[in-house]
Amino acid sequence: MSATWSNSIPFDSPKSSRWLLVARRALVPTLVFVALLTIWETGVRTFNVPSFILPAPSVIVRDTYGVGWALFGHAQATLTTVVGGYLCAILISFPLAVAISSSAVLSNAIYPLLVVKQSIPTVALAPILTVLLGTGSAARITIAALIALFPMVVSTATGLSSAPREMIELSRSMDASWVRRLIDVRLPSAVPYIFSGLKVSMTLALIGAVVAEFVAAERGLGFMIYTSTAFFQLPVAFGAMIVLGLVGTVLFQTVSQIERRFFPWAIGLAESET
């Protein structure tokens, strides 16, 4: 009877183990986060630290909640800048990466310009672009795109250049055109590199958007942090930073999920789940 009873119970071992793995991965960082918040709250209250120096988590939640729906307006403005700059960086980076990986002459011409651009601090570049492009969204999107461009170009160019030489030679022997070799051979090999650059660039685009809002903006989480600290409203500034962290995490995970959904072979999902 025990054998019959056990056979009648539906039990999906792989699925159950997968859910346990997900729960374990979520539980550990949650417990660490709660522990840090508890230590933070206890320390601030024990030593009577003023809120304009280091606010307690409870004060941050209270004052940020007091901002009301305006917080969502600031978050939406920052999100628009980040996504706009990120998409512009994607559109610019791919042709540059193809040119760099296809020609040594173009590589020697483009790479130094990219390195010089990346060597200039965004804080120094933002005021100049604001003067050139005005105080509208164009300057902020441009700043976000410029800071996100370099990792995309380097990672994509590296991936396109990493295609197996024997596969390229085989495609040439079959009279495949340059475009066909790019699509069928180089791009599949470059997918892991491309998404590596996309994930890094997503966080950089968020940084560029915040820096741009420090310089010239009337809305946005960066503007909110700047004005809050200017008036010693540090809990609100902390709340805006927390929202920034949440936005960056969601955007990063979105790119990761796109990679997992459409290119699972590029990241080895079977190995990552074991």
C-alpha cells in the first residue's frame, strides 16, 4: 500500500529543486539586508546621530513617503533619460564595433578616440554639453549615451573578433558574403560579449543620467538628491538613492532576463542552475 500511495503522489524533483534553489538565493541576501538595516537603525538611535548627518532607515522611509507622488515623477524622468541614452549607445556602438573588428585601419582610427572620450570625467563633460545642447533632455540623453558607449563598443568588437578562424575560413570557401559571415558566424560568437557590455553599460547609463541631472535638470532622481542635500534634507536624498538602486537593479535584471530568454546557450543555463 505504501508503494501505491507513493506512486500516486505527483512529485517533480527537478522543478522542486529549482524552486528551492531560487528561494535559497533570495533568502540569503534578504537576511543580510535586514541585518544591516537593523544594525543601522540601532546604531543611529543608540548614539543619537542627527538625521542631517546619518538618518535612520525609519526616518528615510517616513520622509521619502512624505514626498508623495512627486517621487514617481522624478523616477520617470530619470528612467526616460537612462533608456534614451542606452538605446542611442546601442545604435552607435554596433556599427563602430563592426568597423573596428573588420579593419585594422579603422580600429587604429577609432580606438584612440574612444579611449580619449572615456578618459574625460563625465562631471567635466556634462557642463560643456549642456552649453552646447541646452538644458533640455537632449543634453542629458547624450551624456548618458556617451558614458555607456565605451563598454558596448569594446565588448562587441572583442566578441566579433573572437569568432573561430576555421569557421570563417569555411564560410569563405563556400563563397559566403561578408554580411553572411557577419550574421552566421561572427554574431553568434559575439553574443556573450555583447550582453556583457550591455549589462555594464546599463549601470553606466544610470550614472550618466544622474550626473546630467546634477548639472541641468528640473526633474529626476539626481536633481532630487542635489536639491535635498542642498537644503540638508538628507533622508529624502537617501530615499532617492534607494530608488536609484532599485531602478538600476530592475534594468540590469531586465537585460539579464532577455539574455536568458533568447540566448540561453550563450550563458550555459544548465551549468548555472546546478
